[in-house]
Amino acid sequence: MAESIAATSKLSNGRTPAYVADRARALVTPLRLCVLSCRPRARNLVVAAKTETLAVIGSGLMGRGIAHAAAVGGFVTLLHDVSAEALARALAQIERDLEEGVKRGKLAPQQATETLSRIRPAQDLEAAAGRAAFVIEAVPEDIGLKRETFARLEAACGDDVVLASNTSGLPISEIARATRRPERVIGMHFFNPVPKMKLIEIVRAPQTGESAIARTQAVARRMGKETVLVRESPGFLTSRMNALIGNEAFLMLEAGIASAEDIDKAMKLGLNHPMGPFEMVDLVGLDTRLAVLEHLERTLGEKYKPAPLLVRLVKEGRLGRKAGKGVYEYPEK
């Protein structure tokens, strides 16, 4: 396994489309096996075994990080995406992250091996969800997409399964209305990069049951995370505060008060923030930040109106690290 991780990392330093395609083809057989083994008959598994299985819906930046953290916590983790190529990229990145953890002394080589072995790719959403006792949705921040996803999860999962949404600001109660049992729907807001960030913001809607809260807290603890419990409100706690700080930074940059570099430096050295607001927005995605601000403006008023510069950068496709450019440029290595 250690050799596998090292080899993957070496290839990824100059990763090509051919490499990604090869990874995707290599996953075809296990993906098909997973689909076959995840059919509804898996519901006959004993409860003790099923509670060890967690499904993550979406293999993007947040989804793969959540899967990584869940597997480190000992969960058999079914990572879902409709695209075999996206799953290949996610697994390759998780391997690189595990290798980094070994190099930094955060993980033993054997722990990295075991962690990766617990992550199972799955292209069939219903089959993956049908095997899990706890499901975490990590699809893009679009309320329609999330409601559609939760309706499918509702049909696939047993009544005792907790359905958590990794939304950074969308209303949990509105997502829950896509289900028959809103008491088992909860918010589970992770922070990027998930394997390194200690906090999970647990968001309870008015309908969320105490059992769902307790089980979510237990899952978070097993992942090695700390939690705060927040009543549903626009932007929750962290997104609401961070959106204001980040938006003000864009307004100051647009007004020419200081450069992006100096604004970031001032926040880090003067206010002891670990990252500056522009470093942060490039990491989480300018489109994600814009969506949060637009939601806050609709629900809380004019003071959350997105800065024109942020809107313009998103229109130009400058979405942050994931696009290779945001406030800053990220040339390929």
C-alpha cells in the first residue's frame, strides 16, 4: 500500500488526462461489484454491521474530504458519484492526502493503508444509501439539487437512517420538506480541508429530532471532530460571520484601500486569523461564497449584498483554486 500511495503521488505531480482515464478504467470492476453488492438485499445485514457503514453523496472537494475523515474514524465509507472518472480523481487525491499525513507523522503507514481500504466507490446512489446507517450529502450548494437528492435518499434508506446535509448556509427545514420524516434530517457543515479542520457545525431545524442530533454528534466524535450545535438560521453561525468579513474585504479591495496580499497579511498578523479572507475564498470557491451572500441578502437584507467585484470575478470564471484562478493565480505545477 505504501508503494501504491507513493506511486500515485509521483504520477499525480504531472497528472494527465490519460492518467485519470486509466484510473477510471481501473475502477470499473470494483464499481460494478459495489453496485451488485449494494442491492436492497444488503438491508438484511445485521444491524451491528450496518451501523459501521456510512455513505457520502458527492465526491468533490468536500465529499472526498468527508469520506477521508469518515474512513480514518473507522467507518466503511461508500463514496458516491455518477462519474467513474470523478471517483478516480477523488480516490487519487485521498491517496495523496494520506501519503502527506504519513510523511508529516500524523498517520502510521498501516493506518493509511487501512483507511484507504475502507473507502468504496459507488456510482449507484440508491444502492450506496441502502447499505448505510448514516448518510452525508455533499452535492453543490443548490437547493433544488439538494431537495432532489434527499427525495432519492428518502426512498432508498430505512426509516432509522440519519440524513445529513453538508450545506454551508441553505435552510435544513426546506431540504427536509423533500422527505417524509424531517425529524431525521440535519445539517452537518464541515470545513475545508476536512481532514485537517476540527470543527463540524451541526444545524438543527425545528423538526430535527433529538435522536438525529445525538447520532450526528457521535459520528462527528468518531471522525475526531469537535462540534457546535446551532439553531437553523440564515447562514448558520460561521458562514454568516465569514461572509460579512469576506465581502467587506472585496469592497476594500475594489475601493483600492489595500492590495489583496496586504489585506490577507493584516488579517493574519493583526487579527490572528490563520488565513486571510482572499486565501479563504479562493479555497472554498468564489461561487460558493457568492451563493451564500445572495441567500443572506434575500433573507436578512441589504447589508449582505455581494460586492460587485466578487460578482464580476465569478462571471469571469475566476472561482478560486479549483479553477486555477480566483483572487490569486494558481499556475499548474
